[in-house]
Amino acid sequence: GHEAHYKEAEKMRGRPLGAVDKYRVRKKHPLPKSIWDGAQSNHCFKEKARTILREWYVQDPYPPPNIKRDLAQRASLTPTQVSNWFKNRRQRDRAANAKNKKPVSTTVPVQQPPSNWSRVPAFSNPNLTAPPVVSGGGGTQQPPLQPCHLPVATTTTMAPPPPWYPTGGDGVP
């Protein structure tokens, strides 16, 4: 393919080509259409490996680590390659779904608090209480929230400027 162009470029530069140099040579001297149509291949794994991963993805897009190790062995890949394949496939599916589903509204709906919550702002309500704990849900119960008492400034006073700060003589900058 490009080996002759690489050697020519190395002679001109007087040094071995790096990855970027080779990329530039390939861009400058594309292969003729009779050899390559310019289409990018979109896969690196063999068809057998892709089939194994696709078949499992349909069953479970989030396989546990022991299954990933088994899939890696069956597909002649590393567990990291299998994990990355699943991660990339899930991302591609999310992107495709987002592209196909146009959102009706770009605003996020605001959830209203439960009606039994106090609607008084926390700073003006020293007796603020937590919402009731719902039992029977099967989960662990949360301890009740404690009221939060923060000091509220009533007047604002400014400290005098430091002695080194230039002023108009009357203490006002």
C-alpha cells in the first residue's frame, strides 16, 4: 500500500516516520479506487467474536464479570475488550434511541414535594420537621431529619478598610 511513500518521506525528513507522519502521507497519497473504495471499516473483531457478543447483548446488556470472562475466552478476546465492547454498544444504542426519539419538551418537569411537607422556608421555621417515614416498603427506614438552625444576619455592616488602603483622607475609599 503506502510503504513506498513512507520510505520516500523518511528519506526527505531524514528520520523514521511517526504515526502522525504516516497519517499525513496516507492522506496525501490515497490508494486508487481499484484497490480501495475509501470506505472505513467499522469493526476490528472477527465475525465470530462479534456474533458471540451480540447474542449475549440481546440477553443481557450488563453481563457480570464472570460472564465477561467466559465470553472473552469464547471470543478469543481479553476481558477488557469485552467490557469495552459492551460499554460502546450500550452507548451506541442510547445515541440511536435519542436520535430516533425527539423530545417534546426540553424542560425538566419539577417534582412537587409531598403534600404533608411543610412549605415554610427552612430559615424562618425553627420547628422544621422531616417528612414521615413510610413503613412497609421492605427497605431500611431512614432516621428523621434534624432541624437546621443557621444564624440569619439582620443588618449588614462593613469593616473599616485596612490602614494601608488608600482613602480620600476621610476614611472613605
